[in-house]
Amino acid sequence: MRHIRQIKFGEHGKILVLAPHPDDFDEIAVTMHYFYKKNFSIFLNVLSSGASGVQDSYMVHFPGISKQEKREQEQCQSCRYFGLGERQVSFMRLQLDDTGHLLDCDENLQQIRNVINQMKPDIICCPHENDTNQDHRLTVEMAERVLQQGEQSTIMLLNRDPKTISMKNNVFTPFDEQQAQWKAQMLRFHDSQHQRNLHTRGYGFDERILRVNRDSAKEHDLKEKYAEVFETRYINK
């Protein structure tokens, strides 16, 4: 497994984050900040609202707005904290099934194709597909379908998530306690998910993600306490 600094990504490249839901960007915030400081252009495209993950009891405190609006507001807040401009954040609002999950349909695939073909990103980031969350699985599958039909050379960085079953750990981004607290604040902007985790698990959304990062660092015997971990895929290389 290699440190993120050991990978030759080039300079001033373009990164497309295909996030199935609001908050998927924040799970890899430290890695994104590494690229941000290297002057990479980062664009976040959120595929769906993730409204099904918001408890009805929570929305009682926010009359007049929908679950989708609330989750998108939370994502905008965290992106402002990160330093991502409004023009770099898009909510695609793809077609969903009756349970609120992404549909595997031509319309959704075409929207993803449009984004990839217009942007021609050097790097695409999204959760790993070996995951219990069907939106995570479908996002990778659709992105790979598009990439394999084209000629653009792209690196995919697929990140470990609490719902990831297993994956190849090719690249890691280590971070310390100070960076962990910065990331925790980003995660807490997603208050609907933070409160749901407090109610159902007894700890917040920030702790849920940082536990994965701590386990990753410990698993690979890193000197840092935390690490974001990715599987790399090289498309059309």
C-alpha cells in the first residue's frame, strides 16, 4: 500500500467526486484537502438526496422544507467550510425507485456520461462497490460503464466506507488528531445523519467515520492515528 504522495497524479488536474449521497464527499475530506492544496480543480456531483436516511422525527424541527432540501443544505454548509465554491458543487437529483434508491436506467446513465464527457476528469472518486449500500454499488458500476466506452485515461479512487465489505487497500492518506477534528466538524454539518447516528447507535456520524479511519491506520500499522484508504483503478491506461 502506498502513501497518496507516492502516486503520480500529475499537476493541476481535475477531480470529479461522484457522491451517491450528500456526505460521501466528507468521508474523504482529508484526501480532497490534500489535492485542494496542490491546486487541483475539484468538482462534487451529488447523485441523489439520500432523503430516505432522514428520520421523520428529525424533520419536525424544520417545518417548510423537504428532506432533500435539508440534506442539500447540509452539504452546501460543509463545502463552504472546506472551501469549495458553489460552482464546484452540483446536485444531479437522478431518478430513484420507490424506496428512494438510485435507479439503474438509461436516463441516469446518460447524465453521468454527460458529466464525465464534459469534464474529462483525471481522477474520479466514489465509494467502493463491494458494499452493502446499493447506491454505492450502482455509482461505481455506471461510472465504469461510461469510462470503458470512452478513451479518456482516468484513475478511479474507491474509498472505504463503514458499509464496505472488503476491498484492495492500494493507497492511503494518513492524518493526525488535528486533521481528524477538522474532518469531524465537516461531518457534523450533516446534522440529520449525525442525530440519526446518535439516536440509533449511541455515537455521532463523525465518530462512525473516524472509527473506520482509525481501524485503517491500525490495520496497516501506520504511525498516524487515522487514514483514509482507497482502491485504485486505472481506466484506459
